[in-house]
Amino acid sequence: MIRRLFIANRGEIALRIIRTARRLGITTVLGCSEADAESLPARFADEVVRVGPAASSQSYLSIERVIAAARGAQVCAIHPGYGFLSEKAEFAQAVAAAGILFVGPDVSSLRAMGDKLKARSVAVEAGLPVVPGGAGATREEVRARARETGYPLLLKAVAGGGGRGMKRVDAPEQLEAQVDLAMAEALAAFGDARIYVERYIAQGRHVEVQLLGDGTTTLHLGTRDCSIQRRFQKLVEEAPAPAIPAVKREAIHAAAVSLGRKLRYRGAGTVEFLVDARTFDFYFLEMNARIQVEHPVTEAITGVDLIEQQLLVADGQRLGISQDQIHIDGHAIEVRINAEDWRADFRPSPGRITRALWPAGTGIRVDTHTDTGALVPPYYDSLLGKLIVSGSDRSAAVQRLQQALQCLEIEGVKSTVDLHRVIAADPRFVRADVTTRFFEGLAHG
């Protein structure tokens, strides 16, 4: 049994893992950088080990330092959270070599899904539809692919996601400059400049399916909609994905499960699809072989603790639930509160939080690592916390979101609270008429 768990992450996900581990009677050891030594997760963890200086390259992203800290703490398992090393096959391999359990999928799944071209190939083998496009190892290949797919199109990084290395190209004359930018961003973010070309579907929705697997059984926990994005990074997530015909929804579920079975997947993972908003045809985009930022909305409508299931599977146990035990009840919406000035092109806003007032009450959940007096360092992602609301149906959830946002106050740094008030009041959002281009038509106020 896992008795001592090393958490190789920071922020709200670290605190989220600590809470479930504590409920399960597991001692937590937080590996943190010098910048996070006084953070809320560090105060809540049973033990804290410094893994390096503030720069993530010398702390959270250093496989050698993280493994050394975990071995020194004599832990049974390592939970990588999301981001940082969570999808690095090399890290999972190093964890196993150190005689420690990795709370995540096996190395083969990480390798298969970590390379977007390989993931696309595996998805095709599993019978999933994919967006027309393909590899562009050289500029000549990119030009050829562009001629095949037509415009508009997307350039995407082979080695990663999260919007980094992704560029939209609307016309041939824009291609060369955007290729340069995409390759440069991909190299900086992932150490791999490879890109591929994909047709851009103008009226698309970003719909994903939460999977759980134990290597033998794969099951789904319904859909999420993450269409409201800026620069291909998610702002709002909800579950289940609204306004999808039942037949199409079941087909999306089945496609995701088919991929999980093909991989003999272990742990929590998310299969992401692009859905045509007019026809509801859907295409495989990628699989995130880790826990997602937006996992709380799935927990809210299913009652399943996804972190607990991750720990059970990592411990060699079978899933504690079956498909017929999963019931979708109500609707949930999550908004990401970031330390950013959204009216200044989302410029990061590090600094000291002088006031943090988070809402509470029935149907309201807050996952955060910040409180009054907390320091927002400039070294990491700007996520301050997540506001999650749920209701008996989508209308009730939207109303609760609007009310909760009025009670949310962050002072001392700029934040996206006001932005989410604007989104929550937008008629398109209220009636669930959203696509990945929603932000283009948003009134900035």
C-alpha cells in the first residue's frame, strides 16, 4: 500500500492531491522550489523537501533533482500532478528505476501520446477519425501539407500542447512567418521544433472525454466542453458538454474508450476531440495522459474522486468503480482565475495578494493555493485558483456561477475575475452557443 506520497508539483493541484491523500491516510511529502517554501501547499503537506531554486528548469522540471529528493524522503510513490514532468516518459522511467511507483500511465502510453504524430497514428489504428493533415518535418513538407489541407489551417507542435507552438494560418502568404514562430515556440517549450499541419475547422467545439483505466478495464466519466479559450488555452470548462445529440455523445464516448483499450491505459487520462458545431462530426485531437486542470467538473457530476482512482491504480489495484456505477447528475462549470491583466493582452501580474475572498456555499467548490498575503511568483503559470459551481441543470449552474463571481475578490494583483463576469453574462454562453472562436466576439468592456 502507498503510505508515503511525494508530490512533484505546486499550486492548487498540489493542495488538491494532499487533501485526497490525507483522507486516505497517506503521508504527503511536497517537493517544492525555494519560491514556494512558504506556500499554502507547503504549510498543508506533512513534510516538505526543497528540490531547487525558483527557476522551474532547476527545480520542478529537473528529473535528477526530483528523483533525488523523493529517494531521500523514502517515499513509496510520486504524483506529478499536471504540467511540468507529468507527461514525460523519461521521468516515469526514472521513477521506476528508482524503485518508486509513478502515479500515472505506463511509459509506453506516455511515449505514444506524448508525440502528437504518433498519437494520431495510434488513434487511427483504434478507429478514431482525425482532422485532415499530417507531418511537416521540413518547410517543403509544410508547404505541401498546406496545399493538401487548404486554408485556414493550424500549425501544431509535435511534442506538446497547451497552445504552445500552435499557430493559425488563414492564407498562403502568412505561412512562412507562422512556421518560423511555431517552430521557435515549440523548441522553446518542448525542446523539439517539429510541427505538423492540420485543417482548421472554423466553427469547432473542444470536447473531451475523461477516462479511467487499470490496464484491463477502460471506462469513461462523460464529456467536458472546453471551447472558450484564448490563444488555444482554456478559460472555461463545463460538464457534461452541452447541446450534443445523444447519438453523437455516445459515439464520442465509444471512440475515447476504444483508444484507452488500444493503449491498455492505466490511470486517469483525457481524450480530446474537435467537434464541428454544425454537423457534430468529431475528430481526435490528442490525449492528455495525466490529470487535467478541469477534472473537478467531472468529479462534481459523477461523485468520483479522480485522484483517489489514480492512487488505487498506481498501487496495483483494480478500479474501484465500474461503468454501470457511473451516473451523470446535474451540470458543473469551472472558470480559471489567473493573475493576468486580460485587458492588456493577458499580461502576467505577479505580486502580493492583499485581499483574497473566495465564495462558498451550496454547489460551490474552490480549488486554490492562494489566500490573503500570498505571493504570486513570476516564475510559473499564473493560475490562482479555480471556481467550480454545480446545479441540477445547466441553467442553475450558470446562475450560480454569475452569483458566485460577484462574491469573488482578488486585490493586489490583476486577475481574470472581471473577464469571467463578462463571459458568464454573455448571451452566447448563457444559451450554450459557444465555439473555439467565442473570445473573438467577446465585448471587452
